[in-house]
Amino acid sequence: MMKLGLGLYRHMLTPENFAFARQAGATHIIAHLVDYFRGGDHAHAEDQPVGTDLGWGIAGDPQQLWTAAELTQLRRDVESAGLTLEAIENFDPAHWHDILLDGPQRDHHIENVKTIIRNLGEAGVPLMGYNFSIAGVAGRTTGAYARGGAPSVGMEGPYDLPMPAGMAWNMVIDPEKVDTPLPPITSAQLWDRLERFLNDVLPTAEAAGVKLAAHPDDPPMPTIRDTPRLVYQPHLYQKLIDINPSASNTLELCVGSIAEMTEGDLYETVDNYARQNRVGYVHLRNVVGKVPTYKESFIDDGDIDVLRVMKILHDNKFDGVVIPDHAPQMSCEAPWHAGMAYALGFMAAGLKTLR
Ligand SMILES: [Mn+2]
């Protein structure tokens, strides 16, 4: 049986939020350790990060890798609230940007990633979510897009403002190069970088008992900020899987992002990758429309039959974790928490129909 989880941003990793997750029916936590709100211009740190043309702000400390000790402490804190720490989501661009950019520190950054994966293994964290993307989650807009005028996130057209060399994965890695243009990159070059990355780090992941889980492109456009994207159509996930047969080469299956893609059938896609036993964990949310014009919506109110997606996962014996991904903000004192509680309640009811 699949399990219900909640994703928490770094500043939300508190005993109060762990208790909230447990109260809302979650049994697992997916933790972000990258600080997406450091030095950036954001509307609200209690919402998903959106940012400006300079992204979410300044990336972390290149010298400070997440240690086995701090990961172990986090796992214990989560467990003391009656929950299980299932995954860490996303590498810090400060630790791995030259893998994405094929820069001079690439070998050093591969060692960084291997160290982080070994530390996860030592701390007993079984999954590491990642998003192999130059531009990252950029180009989205916010508005009163969801039911009842609830603030949510969407896209209102392509976003190809050129990205500077001082940025990677929608964060600033070198403030002195935010006016320097990034040299052009082809799609073939980016696929080659992913292939080398997976072949370099998957043996370490296997040895550490850790699975890597790849998020598709969000938004799933062929280009963002004039840089190529990898998994922006459903069939491109197969290309990623076929790079390396390791059981540690899995997917962070983002149902909302897949529904925003212009090709393929969402339900066939979920069935296909679940049947191959390649789903590490699942991001579940709803959406209206497809790129380049879509709006994130409440989980029961969009193009996706979320209960049908859950049934397909169940029928394929998926026993990993499903989290709400993003949710619209609800009008009250705690807009993020209310949105998440609503999504978790809907998903908990969905799970009951599968027993
Ligand atoms: Mn997602």
C-alpha cells in the first residue's frame, strides 16, 4: 500500500510542522534542505518559492555539505513525531552546479554528490530527489488562479529571458556573474551531462542503499531561459531510465508536471512507469491547462482524475510515498497549512477507497 507524506521546506522542519503532518494523516516526510528563501525577493516564505529574474535567491555554502550527523538528527526528530523520513528533495546548486553546467569544478561536484549520497545512506534516508535542470523551476507566475480566488501558481506564456552565467537551477551561484551571459547549450549536451552524472554516481547510490529519484521539468517546456530541458514530455522519462538499469535510477513522478505536458496520456504514463517499478516517490497535485498556459488548482478541481491516478499506482503495487506537491493557498491565518491539510485529507480518503 502506498503511504501518505508531506513535503516541508527547510525553514518548516520544526516539531510543530511534524505534528501537523501527523495530525493530517501523513506517515512520512520529504525534507528540503536547500534554502530557497535566502536573499531572494519572495512574496511569502509560507508559500512555494517563485522568485524573480534572479531566481529564488543565493545558493547555499559550497563548503558545507549535509553531514551524516545532521541528517541523522533530522531523521530522529521526524521519528520522534511518529513519522518516517523518506527522502531529501533537491541538491543545493552550490554543491553540484558544475555537473549541470559542465564547468571546471565538475569532478569536485561529483565527489560532493557522492559524499551527500553516502551521508544519506549512513543516516538511514533511502531516497534523494533531484531535478537535472539548468534553469530549474523558473518562469512561473502567481495569481488568484484556483477555485474561490485562491492564490496559486501557473504559467502565462514562454519565459526565455537569457540566463546569466552566475545562476544555476534558478538560484544565484556567483553574484559577480549575474550580468555575464551563459554560453549556449544544446539538448544533446545536456543529455550527455545527465548520462555522465548517472553513470558516475549510481554505483555509489547502490552501495549506500540510496535511490535517486528524478523530477521532470517544471514547467515542462522544451526551453526555459533559452536553455534546453530534459524531461518535458512523458516519453522522455523512458530515455532517462534507459541510461542506466540500476535499481537506484528512479523517478520523482510529478503528476502535475506530467499533466502539463503537451503530448501523451497521463494515466498511461503513470501506469507505464509504475509497472516498470521505477517510481521512487510521487508528487500529486491538480492543474488546469498545459504549457505554456496552465494554472495549479485544488486537488479535486482540475484536469486530473487524482483518484484514478492513485488507483493506477495501487494496481501496480506501488508502496512508496505520495505527497501533495504544491497546493493553492487558502484564505485563513495559515494559508499554506490549510491548503496542505485539504490536499492530505482528499488523498487520505483516496487511500481508503483502495483498501
Ligand atoms: Mn513536483
